[in-house]
Amino acid sequence: MEHTYKYAWIIPFLPFPVTMLIGFGLLLIPAATKNIRRMWAFPSILMLSIAMVFSVNLSIRQINGNFIYQYLWSWTVNNDFSLEFGHLIDPLTSIMSILITTVGIMVLIYSDNYMSHDQGYLRFFAYMSFFNTSMLGLVTSSNLIQIYIFWELVGMCSYLLIGFWFTRPIAASACQKAFVTNRIGDFGLLLGILGLYWITGSLEFRDLFEIINNLFHNNGIDSLFATLCASFLFVGAVAKSAQFPLHIWLPDAMEGPTPISALIHAATMVAAGIFLVARLLPLFIVIPYIMNLISLIGIITVLLGATLALAQRDIKRSLAYSTMSQLGYIMLALGIGSYRTALFHLITHAYSKALLFLGSGSIIHSMEPIVGYSPDKSQNMVLMGGLTKYVPITRITFLLGTLSICGIPPLACFWSKDEILNDSWLYLPIFAIIASFTTGLTAFYMFRMYLLTFDGHLRIHFQNYSTTKSSSFYSISLWGKEVPKAVNRNLLLSTLSITNKNNKVSFFSKDTYQIDDNVKNRIRYFSTYFRNKYTYTYPHESDNTMLFPLLVLVLFTLFVGSIGINFDQGVIDFDLLSKWLTPSTYFFHPNSNDSSDWYDFLKNAVFSVSIALFGLFIASILYGSVYSSLQNLDLVNSFVKKGPKRILLDQVKSVIYNWSYNRGYIDIFYTKIFTVGIRRLAERIQFFDRHIIDGITNGVGVASFFIGEGVKYMGGGRVSSYLFLYLSYVSVFLLIFLFSKEKLQ
């Protein structure tokens, strides 16, 4: 067993050879590498699958043995300083490793088809493999400096993946925004690491936690300085997990391809901040102010993310704000000491949100040929609706993911979110009230998203084209299925027209266009749900390689919540998560072994589920099929007669809508204060430097020049004249000296 744990370091580096091979292939034999580009998905998926098998095996051993393993080797030794690298296998590591590998495999399978027509297909898989390596290295790190190295690599991969379509200015701007925002957190993390090393003289978690606890117990540490260092560490987690106030990068990060959004910004990279807080919880828990700060930031993020998602039109941005809010729940749980509950919700949310992001990608994939390949149109829920009959499988999977995030039993997130609410009531009732209210908001905006997308009628009418199956192919897929050539966007869009009049979405042109063979050969095909022949129709269901990950993630969404069901009545006692997490010499697990009976559970669950159902009910009223045209969403107004109440209601709706749609004005505030403010300050400093500092220096030089020129014309060449002037100056100075001396006496 020890031999198995000793070589667990290989897990992070399994996906890395794929990145190297693709890179060397593009440099040395680019033509051959590109000709078999669809085959590169196979080693990417294979290597990550092997890493998943290793992770699952280690987790099973851990559950059965209940112990932690750490393996270290010296990297640098100099006098009293020793820097060791290694790997730490504990419950937190195994949980994160399984999350990263399982979700990563589903995303890679999905991406093989989703990115098949993209010119950057090879670059995409190279980035993804390198990202998986960085993230697995992060969660298996045994000390803070090793975490920081992989932390920066994860940030670099995020920058590359968000800006994957860097030729689009908005994508280039989004990756820069994410990079700069995360640099703030990374700088704080670095300061915190250096401060803790100054205090303890160690970077290893075991030594770090023991020394800090002993120093606090013996009053041998400056609590203010320790609190400051811990706060800097938390700043790094705030930026990476998109917590308030460093959350502004997450919605813009949706400019990357949808599989990237599913992997990085739903289940993996944003969980790195949560992972860091969970890893350092034994340090934070001895500093009460830090725990209060963590819970406060968590509850603010919970409410803020939910309110900002209420009026978003972009389906991926809505999911991004939902991610932000749900991560706030996890941060709240960590702040109140509910370690087990936080990890439980991290697991359930990761699979449910990955399902929703991949489902949104399937929706976007079906809408792009109709509304155009601009994200402003293909991701706009206002242009959708009535997709149920076109994408039935995607619709079912998306609905289950939506209900899970809403907290509807028996889906995964219900079990974990309900525990967070219960623990919040025990910690601070005001936090529980806000978290419970946000549960209703979550149900409202998630079901609003579902209804706008699938309910009612398609709000864009289109010409339904049908033709025969194409025989023109450009590459062979990993899955043994021939894939048609990429859609010629210009030719396809030339047959369609969208007009905008009076702020209403209009129909496509009624003129009939003859589609030539070139266009037919470039349109993807799919098998309809109710016919036995291949047809081309839009919107259309995704291919099997995109539906397979959705169906697998549905299984996780349905059943992964069972690992944390915590009843102990002599009949039901299968809380696998608690057994997984205990015991641990590195972590303190408050609330990890608390069990409840059916009565207490149902009593608490009825309240939270009732709030969620109320949110679903309001969303169904406002955005149901009868009112899905988006021009008749005034049902609430119909119950209020014209007058002061109607005016007040309109004002409240306007304030809420503007707050949500404009992202809480936080981006505007940052732009004015930081971007514009710093630029103006730089202009003032430049003016002072150019005209004052440089002006004085240049003025001295110019004055010397003019004085020299003036003195030049005073000289006549006579020594007697020079002596006369000299004696005159001396006489004047003597008189001044004698006069001042008499005054002093």
C-alpha cells in the first residue's frame, strides 16, 4: 500500500505528455500532426482516464484504511533552509482529484465534437491537458510554495483558455481582465506565504499548523500580524473562486469556448480557491477574525451572485453568476466551520454545474446556424424558446441540472445545500435568513433560464431546410464516425436574414433561397428523434459524442448526493463522505460526524424546499409559455390598478432589473475608480514630472544660458574696469555685513 502511495506523484503528470507531443508535433511535423488532429483527443482522454483510475484507487484505500500519506524529497538544501517537494494524499486531495479527472474526461469527450470545426482544435487539447496537469499538481501539493507554483500555472492556463479565440477583441479583453484580477489575489497569496514563513520558518502543512497552534496557545505570536498574513492568503482564494469583490472576471470569462467554461469556471479552477481555504482551515480556525471574514464574504457573494443573475440574457453569464453564488455557499460553510458540508456541496455543485454548462453548449451549438455565430445572438436567451421539440435530450438533462441547483429533492444539490442552511441557523440566524432567501432567488433565476430557453415557441422563425446526407469529409473522428466539413458561415448566413424593428425580434425573410451543393455539404447532420433518416434541420439535437457526457453527468446529478446522506437510526447509516473525511491529523472537521434523524431532516427540508418551490412558481408565472413572448411580462402589473402602487411597483422592477443587468454597477464603479481614476492620476503625475520637476531642471539650464549671454556683453577687455566692479561688489557686501552686525548688537 505504501508503495502505491509513494508513486502517487505520477497522477498530476499523466496528462502532460499530450501537451508536449502536440507541441513538438506542430513544431517538427505540422502537416502530419494536423492531418490526424482528431486522433489527438484519444491520448488526452486516455491519460486523464488513467489518472482517474489511480485517484479512485487511492480514495478506496483511504476510505478503508482511514489514514493520510505524505511523501517528500529535498529539492534545495542550504544551511538551515530546506525546500522539499512532494505529494500529500488525504481526503481533500482525493476528493479534488476525482472531481478534476471525472469532469475533465466528460469535457474532453464533449470537446472532441464541439471543437471539431475549429482551427484551434489541437491548441485547445494542448491547453486542456496542461490545465489538467496544473490543477492535479495543485491539489496534490504538500507545501505552500508548491501550491503557489501550480497556482500560477493554473492562472496561466486560464488566461490562455479564456482568450482562446484571441482574434475577437472581447475575448482578448476578457482574458486580460481575468489575468489582472487574479494577479491581485496571487500577490496577496505570495505575501501571505512569505509572512507565514517569517513566523514559522516552515512551508510544510504539518509543521505550519503545529507551530501556529503552539504559538497562539502560548501567546508567542503577534495576533495582528498573523491575522494580516492569513488575510493575504484568503485574498488569493477570493480572486480565484470569484468571491466579492474580486468576482468581476468570472462573467467575462464566458467568452471562451463552452467546454472551457464547464471545466474551469464550474467545476475546477474556481474550486481552487475553495480548496485553498479548506486546506488551510486548521490555520484559519485559530484566528476568529479570519473565520468571520470568510463567512461574511461568503454570504455577501451568495446574495450578490443571485441578484446579478436575475436579469441576464446571456445563458452562460447567468450560469457564471450562479456559480459565483453557489461558491459563496461553500465559502460560507467553511467560514462557519462546516468542513464536511462545504466539501459535500463542492462535489454536488461541480457535477450539476458541469452538466448545465455542457447543456448550454449543446443549446448554443444548435442555435448558431440560425442566429449567426456571434455570442451576442447564439447565447442570448431572448432569441431562444420552444427548443423542447428540437433538442429533447438536452432539455431533459438541462432540466435535471436546473432542479438540482434549485435544491429540489432528491437531486444532488438538495442534500448539501440543505445542510449548509441548517448549519447557518446554528451559527448566525441572519446568515441563515439571507441564505434561505437566496435559495428562492436561485430557484427563480434558474427556472427562468430554463423557461426562456425551452418553453413556449421559438422567438425566431426560420426556414427549415432538408437535404440528403453529405459524403464530403475532412477528417476521421476518434469515435469512428465521419464528420462533415465545417459550416461555411458566410454562405449559410447569406441565406438568412434577421431584422430588428421597434426593438422586437422579427422573422427571417420569407424569400426562398436555393441552397447549392457547397452549402449542403458543409451543414452538419443529425438523426431526428422521430424519423429513421438523416435530415438537416435547425435547431437540432447534438451528436452522440456531445450527448454522452450529458447523460453521464445526469447520473452523477441524480446519485452523487447519496454519499453524504447522514442518518443514523440503526437502519440507514451509509454516510460515505463522513467516513471518507475521518480521521485526519491535518484537519479539524467540525460537524463532520453529526447525524440526524428523519424527523429533524424533514422539518428543516420542508422550509428550504418550500422557498425553492415558491421561486419556481413565480418564475413559471412570469416566464411560462403563456407569457414567453417577452412582450407580455406584466402579469404582476395586471393585479395592481394604475396609481401610486403601480408607479411604485414599476420603479421597484426597474431598480431590480437595472441592478442585475448592469452587474450591480460594480464594473462601472471599478472602471471609474481604478481604470479612469488611475489614468487621471497618472496624467497628473506626468504633468507634475514634466512641467515641475523637469521644468525646474530645464529652467536652471536656461537661466544659466541667459545669464552667461548677458555677462558676455558686459566685458570690455579692460583690467581697470574689472577691478572697479570687483571693489564695488566687495564694498556693497561689507556695508551690508556691518549694517547687519550693528542691528544684532
